[in-house]
Amino acid sequence: MKRSTCRILGLLFLTSFMLHARLSAQAEGAEINRPDRPNFLWLTCEDMSPNLGCYGDPDAVTPNLDRLAARGVRYTLAFAPAGVCATARSSLIVGMYASSIGSQHMRCTTTLPDFIRPFTTYLRRAGYYCTNQSKQDYNFKTPADAWDVGRGPKAHWKYRKPGQPFFAVFNYVDTHESRIRGPTRVKVPLTEAERHDPAKVHVPPYLPDTPLIRKDWARYLDLITMMDKAWIPQRLKELEEAGVADNTIIFFFSDHGVGLPRAKQFVYEAGLQVPLIIYFPPRWRHLAPAKPGSAVDRLVSFVDFGPTILSLAGIPIPKHMQGKPFLGPQAVPPREYVFGIRDRMDERYDMTRTVRDRRFKYHRHYMPFIPHYPWLDYMEQLDTAKELRRLKAEGKLTDGPAFFMADSKPPEELYDLQVDPHELHNVADDPRYREVLERMRRVHGCARRSTPDSCPSKSCGIGRRVRPSTSMPAVASIRWNVCSRPPCWWTAAWTPCRNS
Ligand SMILES: [Ca+2]
């Protein structure tokens, strides 16, 4: 080939390459600056049941969240799939049940197969800027492609490229269980009117009504008021000041229920039910399920949140996700059931699964010989926990608390939530509920087959030592389960049961 021909071909190749690069850059820019994509702000908090004014709590002092609910929609049947941080958060971030990805034990370290990514990875691939400030706690190592910035003060939507859509999580930690018994990280002074008087609060009936438990409950309500007073306005003001409030859909929810015994770590309603407020700015109001200020009684689970965000963003939902999108163009009809799990909690093994429809709640205990409330080193530090132990030792517990503190539990529990919202009267043996019981058993069996446990034995070893027990000599150490590889039965697509 002549030198001149080579030169011409070289120039053609270079021109073609530069043109391709320029078109690619333009395409990427166009993707980033597409005006038809909303931003998403997730305001999440720790360890909180729906104890807000907008949910009808008579003691709540939460004007800012109540105002957000009045401008947005409030879900009355929103549930975490587990009552504890890491297990619930792992389901949230991948849109799958923790029991299916090996993250069901609190705590453990599982390994995600390559084809399962946090839903933020799919957002990022579509041009979203994704940040998380700061708690992750997924029970697996966070994949490198999950976040643009996944921790620290730099994890903020304001650092995105100009015009880039964002998905940003901010997690508020000062409602955590540890703050009920200890100081908060951020000091938020409350006025006399905002502070909760232990003598006047309404202690839920699943706990004994004693001065110490009243003190814990009042402190919990104070923590919520502190969040509402300082943190919520700050996060909303940032959006307004940056001029992005009219293009940002806001979610507010907690990672599971209140950080007290029989709620956090457990699968009763107090552990699984969470507040969920979603605000749609006028520009995106056509995506809202109801008018501003409405209550929505659709059943939704954390596994649905990721698919729902992808649906709202116009991104195809990967087939491996088990959740059901409840908003946006890919929304599906409302689910009939939500599911809950409880496996090892800290140093104590257990295994319970729950099925809940709009009226009934079914519990299946696979280890009924273990008490509902075994000694749990971390939780025993709460005054409420000490009070439960004291009252049990003195034989002073009755009704629901006595059932919860018994030395064993029945293999099944069934509750009619319409007349018994706190799950205090087990009707599993009541012949009037026989039909309901058998239906719930069938649904439970179906769910167990379609979302099988991934980490029962072979693929998991017991590994890393966490911390020595401080007050329970019989427990020398707490160890994490470690999944060294994905379970062998993994497939890229699910064939779920009709009801799951
Ligand atoms: Ca939590």
C-alpha cells in the first residue's frame, strides 16, 4: 500500500474516531440532562414505628413531617421485611428478600452474584448521580459501582455534574435504639411544650406500663421530635435553595420499627411496620397514587422500593428483583401479602417467617423451643429490657408481655389485626379462624418455595469474630456468618408463586 493511501486511511480513521467520540459525549450529555427524569431524595431514619402526628399518634410532636404528609401521600401499610437494620437494609438496596441473598442473619457477610447489583447501580448506568450519607450496613461488601459517593459529607447531590439527575440518601441516626439509653450525636434543644412527659405518654399495650418503660417511651418520642425539628427542615431547605425542589420526589421512611424489645429485631407489627411519606412536586404529581394529603392503604414492602424507583426513573427493572413496583409506568397491581423474616439476631439463632395480608398476620416459628425473647446482649442494656426481666422474675407479667417472655413459643401465631392491631391474642387454635389459618399456611409454603433461603448451611461458614459478650458469660463471642460464594441454585430470573 502506498504511503499516501495509508495517510488518507489514517486520516479517515482518526476523523471517524473523533466524530464517534464527540457523538458519544453528546449522547451521554443528553442522557444526563434529560429533563424528563425526576431527582429522588430519600430521608431515612433509624428504629422508628409510625409514631408521627400524621399517623394519629396522640403524643407526637412532628409538625414538619406532618406538613410533608399533607403535601404528599402517606402509606398506612408499609413494611420492612425484617425488624433489624442490616437485614432490612440489604433487602432495600437490592429489591430482594434477605433470606434469598444470604443476608438474613444479624450480622453476617454474604456474597452477591455478579448479576445482582444494588438498584443504584442501574440508576448510575442510566446517568443518575447516586450518593449515600452514610450508613450502608447491607450484610455484604458494597459493590464499587453502587454509589458515586457512598459515605461521608461529600456524599451529597450538590456535587453532581450540572443538570445531572440525582438519587440521594440521607440517614438520620439519632432515633436509633442506642440513643434511647444514651446521648444523641447532635444536640437539639426541645422546649417544654415539645418535650414528652413520661407520666402522660401512651405506652403501647405490648409493653408493661411501668415508670421505667414510660421513661424510655418518652425519650423515644423526644428523639423523633428532635429529628423533625432540626433535620427534616434542613434537608428540605437545601433543595429549595438550590432550585431543585420542583424536580425532586421525596421519600421519608424508617429502616424498621422502634428500638425496644418486641419491636426491633422481631416480626410483630411494631418491628416491621414503618412510616412512609412520599412527596411529589407539582411537576411530577401525575405519578402520585392519590391527591396531596391522602392516605394510601396499599401493602408495600422494602423489596418493592428499588423496583419502584427504577420505574419512576423510566429504567427497565431487572428480572432477578423480587419486589413489585408500586408507582410509575412499570407499576403492577397491589400485592396481596407482605412477608417478614427473623433469623439469627446477634448471638442468638432463631427462625421465624410471617405472612400478612390486609387483615391477618401469620407467624411460623421453626424453632419454637427457643423463647421469643432470648437473652440478647446488646438489647439487654435498655431499661425496658431490664424491666421485662425483672417483672418476669417476680411473676408480675400478664397477657401479651407474659406470652412474649415465656420460655418457649407455639409453632404458629395468627392475629386478626382488625380487632387486635398489637398482636396480643393468638387465634391460631381458634376454630373460627381455621380457614384463614390454612390459607396463610399455603401462602407461606408458596413463598418459601419461590424465595428459598440461600444460606442455610453449606455455602456459609461461621467466621469473623465481632465482640466478646460483656454480660453473658455463656456466650464467649459473637460470630458472623460468612457466605464465601453465591448459593449454587442462583438463577437470573425468578418464577415467583402467584401470591408472593
Ligand atoms: Ca435501624
